[in-house]
Amino acid sequence: MRISVIGCGYLGAVHAACMADFGHEVVGVDIDQTKIDRLAAGVPSFHEPGLEPVLRKGVESGALTFTTDKSAIGDARVHFIAVGTPQGGGSYAADMSYVWTAVDDILAHARPHADGPLVIVGKSTVPVGTAQAIADRVAEAGLDAVVVWNPEFLREGFAVQDTQAPDRVVYGLPDDVLAGDTGRAVLDEVYAPIIAAGIPRLLVNYATAELVKVAANSFLATKISFINSMAELCDASGADVTRLAEAIGHDERIGPKFLQAGIGFGGGCLPKDIRAFMARAGELGVDQSLTFLREVDSINMRRRDHAVDLATSMAGGRLVGVKVAVLGLTFKPDSDDVRDSPALDIAGRLWGRGANVVATDPAGAAAVRSQRPDLHIVDTADEALEGADLVMLLTAWKDYLAIDPAHAKSLVATPRIIDGRNVLDAHAWADAGWDYRGMGRTASTW
Ligand code: UGA
């Protein structure tokens, strides 16, 4: 199958590489020349474990090409839309301009196919109603094409495995049965290894497919904010949120995942998706249905305030001139993504309160250096720890979990640490002489 993937960011680049790995001929298109040059050379343009070998294999075999020339999509039977839908300026709603440009590009360059209608597959996270609007536009333009909405559930850091062996696939199909059958059959061929593996495939209408995606991310965000609200209760009452999460997680109906209390969620998806979802609910006249997401967002943002307040109080009430070593800047480990990163936000707020912030991150340093030249970024944890009055672990990179507390103590000025992700061994750090503080837990509960 000849496939085009429009948009080669975290989603599109991985999707293009994985589709080539499935045996298809894939062209990835993006407007960013630097990104395309790297991808075309088989080099990932971002940090994603496991992507490089798949990408390189596709490029070297000739099955996978990347270009900024939009006309290159012309021969494809299937066109994937994988562009970003960031939060729009001045509102909670998603900025849909990249999606509509992608649709315009398809209308301008896609050529009819001898085997039957073209299939346009939407993967971007969009407000409910978008797939139908795209289908209407395609029909008006007279292009013989079926639109299918196929949301993506990949997690950064696990993107290749989530694309090649997802938990489930969802096809949002048009109401027209014949068109729906074509869309399903073509997508089944594209995803042949996934279908052969018996991975659940759900056939639904457009609106359901669009909502599945934002509902899933809203649920995950709610789960994290739930445990973070429990962390607030634990702090107020002397309980331990990690033990509480462990105990409730044994209940199969609740489950142990996504109950890690800390400085909260960030990234290019969860925060903007819950906001765009609220905006869309308002447009649909059902804003009350999602009022709870406003609280989810507030709890999440309060975690950042809490971390800064705790740092201030541990430093004796003022941060001016206090040297704070920040370990981790990305929104989560195994990613170089600093979009809406709680860690970066906290580092910036500490700096704003006068702290002498020295930060480090195994993968996100380059992005931060260009976005926040005011922050002092060093290459290693040891450099950051040197002479620190306070240490804050804000992203749970494995390298930081492996730091020896005794060695770290020999580097700092004062052994005080905030574990913003509740991932360190509290006993080991306290035993080594550190004033250790977690999130939603106190020394008496470890
Ligand atoms: C999220 C979803 O998990 C994916 O299923 C979805 O496909 C993706 O968004 C998307 O919409 O494209 P991702 O943004 O990669 O994936 O990140 P997550 O693994 O969901 O983590 C989000 C944030 O929550 C991170 O900042 C993480 O540190 C935080 N988190 C996660 C917690 O604070 N506690 C937890 O227990 C889990």
C-alpha cells in the first residue's frame, strides 16, 4: 500500500516509520526542513527509545521517504493526517489550522487511485465534529475519497510499541455503509499485522471515535489529579499517598496505574486536550458535563504551586540567592519534550523568586537552552548538585533514581531534597543524612 503521512512530529514520524515497517511504501511530509533532513537521513528528530532502528531500516530500504514537497503525496492511496492541534492563542480551544492545511494539501495534490476511492485517515486529536466537516469538504471538492477517524493512543517513550501493538484500534466510519466498508477494508490492509494479532478493533461512527480519544486522555488526567488531591489530604492529615495509592490500586476496578502523585501532568497532550474538550462541550451547550475537568486542571496546576512553596519553606522562607539543583526538565522521562512541562514551569518559577537555579536533563537540555536562555543548564547531575542548598527531582529519569545519596551529599552545600515524583527511596536518602520531602507523605509514614 502506498501511504502518505502529513505531519512528522512525535505522532507522524513514528507512524510513518512503523507503517514502513509493516511493509508499506510511505512518504512523510512536513513543512520543517530541518526535521525532514534528519528523518530522511534515518535520524529521529526527537528522543524516542526504539525509533531509530525502525526509521533507519525504512529509509535504507527505500520504503520510507521524507520530504517538504507536498506534491509527493500524489500517488498514495491512503493519506494520514498527523499534524498537531495545540491550544489556540487566547482560548482553550484547539488550533485547527494545521489540520485544515493538511486537508487543503490533500485536495490540491492527491490523485485518484485505480484501486478505488482514496482513504483519508485522521489521527490528530480534534474537537468532535471535525471528521464530518472534513468529509463534507472533501465531498464538496469532488474528490473520490472516504474519511476515516482513527485516533492515536501512543505514549511518548513507548511510541513504537504503542503503534505496532496498541491496546486497541478505533475506526470512526462514515454513516454511508458502502463508504464505511471501503474505509474499513483499506485500513485493515494497512494495519494487517495488528489485525492478525487479534488486537481489539472497534468500528464506531465519527463522533464516537473523536470522543474516545479525548475521553481517554480526560480519564487519565482525572486519575492523576485524583491521586494528587489525595496527596493534599495526606499532607493535611499525616497519611502517606504512596501507600494509599498502593492500597486502592489492589482493587481491580481501580487498578494501580496512573496513581503516581507528584508535581502533576504536563506534555503536549493531556493539558491541552482537557481544555479543548471543555471548550468544545461549551460550544455543544453541555459545558456542565465537563465542569469537573476544570477542577482536574486546577488540582494539577496547584501541584506546581505546592512544589515552589515547599522549596521556599525548606529554604527558610526566601529563595533569593538560594542555589537550587533541578534534576529533570522534560514532562516525563524517556522524552525530550518540554511542552507544558511541570518541571520546567517549576524551575522557571523558582528562578522568578530569585533562586539560583542550576538544572539538568538527559534529553531536554537542548530544547530548554533555546527556550529559556535565562535558566542555567548543565550537562550532568553532579554539576547541578555541586554546592546546592536544595535539590529538586522533578522528572523521574532512571539516571536520577540511581544517584547514590551519600555521593550526592558529598557534593551539595546542604542535604535537602524534594522528590517531586515520589520515586526515590526515602529511607536511603534520610539514612544518608538528607532532609527528604516527598509529595503527600511525611517522615513518620515512610
Ligand atoms: C498521553 C496518553 O497517555 C496517551 O495515551 C495519548 O496517546 C497521548 O497523551 C496523546 O494524546 O497523544 P503522553 O502525553 O505521552 O501520553 O504522556 P503520559 O504518559 O500520559 O503522561 C502525562 C503526564 O502525566 C506526564 O507529565 C507524567 O509525568 C504525568 N503522570 C503520569 C503523573 O503525574 N502521574 C502518573 O501516575 C502518570
